[in-house]
Amino acid sequence: MLLKLVIPIVSIIFLLAIIFLAFLIPKWKRKLTRKSRTNSVLKGRLPKVSYNELAVATGTFADSNLIGAGKYSRVYTGVLVFEEEENSNQEAYTVAIKVFDLQQIGSSKSFMAECEALRLIRHRNLIRNITCCSTIDYSGNDFKALVFDYIPNGNLHRWLHPEKDDPEPLSPLSLTQRLNIAIDIADALDYLHHNCQPSVIHCDLKPSNILLREDLSACVGDFGLAKLLPDPITRSLVECESSIGIRGSIGYVPPEYREGGPVSTTGDVYSFGVLLLEMFTGRNPTECMFKDGLTLHNFVQMAYPERVMDIVDPNLFTVNVMESNAFNKMCECLVSVINVGLTCSKQSLLERMSMEHVAIQLHKIRDVYLR
């Protein structure tokens, strides 16, 4: 009699235990997965950092920790200690700290533009902002800085145009690596233009603003000149702001910007086209040979398509490639990529592709090449 009572009770308890575990295990798995993808301390909220913490992290902004400089800012590497949300443990992280030179006219506006753009964007090929700091320094002066993930492989310019006396010489990027990087950039711009609300125009696309991770995947950084398109009526065009002047860098600025025309998504397309031609020819658009009306676009256009192989980066070809059947496949791929670059960098903005179309084309080119 007692056994008849015990067996159903034990069975019910066992069944409840299974149900409880079935509910709990997925939660544990999700929790572990989240932690493995990104450190919990750096997600979900912006950690607070003080001027003192940033000063200590960079050795009081020592030149030995300087990893980059631009018109409005200097970028340092440093180590910050954050407290984890879940268990109050402290953990150190290597970060990149962008300090704005507030003595430069336009730097405060650049800081605000970057904050506004970074607030909206979340994409694997865009630099991840950890936090910001707007305060005063030890002397009572205004201080503004942004803290980002540290990207160890530096920027694309360093890989395309290595210094002869570089203490850590870099291997030339292969065709596949360049294709992957170009696609990462195209996907990022497609996201900014067509999948952000409001849309974001980068306005300063160039190799030094493209950072490469350890696996050489690319992420677009430096949104200091970025412009938001606030509503559908102004989605295609917005006026330039005179306080910042011409948006972009010499060699990558679309012709309509130089003539005082409005900022548009097609401006980013032009800059991307120049960047694409630079990546596959190895030619910097600011080289001394490009003068008296000769541009990188014109230089490549004169060789396209019959003599494309004469003007592409010779580092793409090894002896093994030249002597194999792979050479013809590489030629076809390069002609297709160069065509995209030329179309994107046309003088007339009406003749340029959208970044959505560009991304689709580059994905197709890679698929055919790797098939």
C-alpha cells in the first residue's frame, strides 16, 4: 500500500525536476553565450569614466601611448579597469581613447557629431564605442573624449602603404583579403545609408579610418564628420555646415562637395569608389603623379578594361599565381572589382551606384572568384 503511494509521488517529483531543468538550462546557456561573445561589463550600458581614469590609463596622455592623430583629435591606447555588472569583479581592458583638441575650431561639433552617430549604430563592421567622457581636466579646462574597442592591427592605410622603416613590416594583403575588407566596408555603409533610422552619412571614408581586427576583418571608424538624415524629405540631401567646411579628406572628397554642394549618401559612394581603386591598384590618390587634372579615377579609366592588369598592385601576384590557371580567374575578378570602383567614383553623382547595390555586386564577385 505504501509503495503504491510512494511511486506516484516520486514520479511527480522527478517530472517536475525535469521540467525545471528544461526551463533553467537554456537560460544558463544564453547567459554563458552572452558572456563569451562580449564582456558583460561593456554591454547594455555605458560605463562611467573620469578624466583621472583616462589620464592614468594613458600615462597622462604620453606620446609613447599615441597611436593616431587627426585634425580634431589624438588617439591613445590605454588600459581601463571596469567593474562587471553581475559579480562586482574588476577586469582590465585595453582600449583606444580619442581625445579631442578643443582649441581647434570645429572639434566640439565633431565630438557631438560622433556621439550622435555612435548612439544610433550597431553593426559588426563599425567601430564599437564603449563610453564617452565630457568633463574638465586638472587645470579646469573642458575635456572631451571617446573610448573605443582597441583594434590591434591598425588601419588599412598602414597595410596598403607600409613605411619602409616600419619596425613591424606587414605582409601584402592578398586578393581574397582585399575582397573581404572591401565587402566589410560596403556592408557597413549599406547599413548606415539604408538600415539606420535616421540614415547616417560618414563623410570621411579613407584607409586611415578603416581599422583591421586580428582576423583582418574591417570596421569603419571616425564619425567626427558624420551627418544624420533626419527624415524622408531630406533623406537624399542635406546642407553642408559651414562651421566644419568641406567634409572629407583630400583625394576622397566628391567633386560636388568641393563646389559647395549638399552632403549626400552618394558622396560616401564616391569616397568608397576611390578607396576601392586604391586598394586594388596600390596607388594613393594623393600621390604627386595625380595633378593637372589627372586623378586616380582617370588613371584607372584609361587602362580599363584591356590594360587593367598593368595598373593593379603587383603585390597581388606571386610567381605561383602567374604560372597557374588561377591567373585568369584573378584577372576576371580584378576587372569586375575595378569596374565597381570606377562606377562609384564617377563625376556625376547620378551615375553612381547605391551602397546597397555595391554590396550586392561585391558579394557576387567574391562568390564567383572563390567558387
